Amino acid sequence: MTASAVPVLLSERDGAVLTLRLNRPEALNALDAQTCGALLLALEAAAADPQVRCVVLAASGRAFCAGQDLRDRAVSPEGGPKDLGAVVSERYRPLVLRLRSMPVPTLAAVGGVAAGAGAALALMCDVVLARRQASFLQAFAAIALVPDSGSTWVLPRLVGRARSLGMCLLGDKLSAAQAEQFGLIWKCVDDEGFDSEVAALARRLAAQPSRALARTRELLDAGATASLEQALDAEAAAQRELGFAADFAEGVTAFTQKRAPRFTDR
């Protein structure tokens, strides 16, 4: 198989868990138009598939994602300046919005460096597990750009202003252990147990009430800038919707019968 024939994104289903794996290891899984397009299409298909109840975003090789591929003609300054704003709006905006609005929980399995837009995509997932050897890097200042792909939105929400500015202005690598300590990610996992922990957590998320988890994400995101009154109103609206859903009845029935629930709503 020639290099051009190798798929830039691999997709694998295991029960209700769908794993989408960036597959440009020779380029540290840097993002080009083809990869962004393939990932968006795969996420759209997963969102529409009632059999999918958890999406794992992973990568082949030693890196998770090095960010935007700077060799891409759309961004390379060779041949004259390019409209980078158009690249952000056309490629990354729909990708980030789709990730953040998935009807099922998302899990990022970060096995190596996650830089720039690659770090942003990982952090847009609901839960992030990182291999101990992994690292996170905001490398935009090194090429005289600002953080994009939602980085300026997600970083302050996760780690606050001081740490966000330090990461973005200095561009230092943040180890997986530091990322966990900062609250940037859910958990740093030892290398030998990483794959098994990712699989176990994905199965656990897939067994949870998908609709309730998606509404929880929405409420937490909106609550960061809402007033208390607005948050209370939004919670009441969500509870009204979920209270009429099948999963609520199933959860209560399973609790009273002392058995594991079998959730089906999406």
C-alpha cells in the first residue's frame, strides 16, 4: 500500500464504543485538510448512529497530534501570505463544535505529545486520559500566532487565567503529571496500564445514560458564564426533559431492584 493510500483516520467499533484514531504517525498526526475532513465526517456519523454510546479519540504512533501541519499549502507562507482565519473557520470551528456537542460522551486517549490544535481537540473531549510520557504544548507563540481551535475558551475554564497565560505565552511543555495536577486533564496513567484503562473507562461511559451526560456537559459549559438564576432555570429545563425520558424510569427501577441499569436513551 502506498503512503497516499493509507487512511489518515482509522475507525474501530467494540460494542457501543467507537474509537477514532488519527493515523499520520510519520507526521506526528499533524492535521491537514484531509484529516480534519475525515474526522468531522466520522464524528457526524457517530452522532447519528444510535449504536454508538461513547467515542474515543486516539492516535497511532508516538504522538497524539502535533497540531496543524505547517507544510499544508493552505497555511504555509511559501508563495505569499495565507488567510489563516479561513482555515480556522472552515476546518477547526465545525470540528470543535461537533466534538463539544456530541450526543454521547467523548474520551481522549493521549499517548504522546498533544500540541496546538491537537491539544485543543483532546481538551474538547469530556474526559482526557494521558499516558505518563505524554505532554501538552501551546506552541502558537513560537510561530507568532494566537491559540486557536477553541484553546482560548477551554484553557481558562480548566486551569484559570494565570496558568493559561503561562502555557500560551511561554510555550513550555506540560507533562501529563503536571496536566493532571493543574486540572487540565482527568488522569495521568502509567504507560503499561494505559490501554486497558482507556478501554475500561470507555466501556463504563458507554453504559451510562448518554442523554443525561450530554445535558450535564451543556449545563457545565453554560454555567461558567451564567448567573445563578440562569443556571437554576437551565437545570430545571433539563430535569423536565430527562424526567420524561425512559432512562430515568429505568434508573429508578434498577435502583429499587438492586441491579445494574440498562440505559438506552440518546
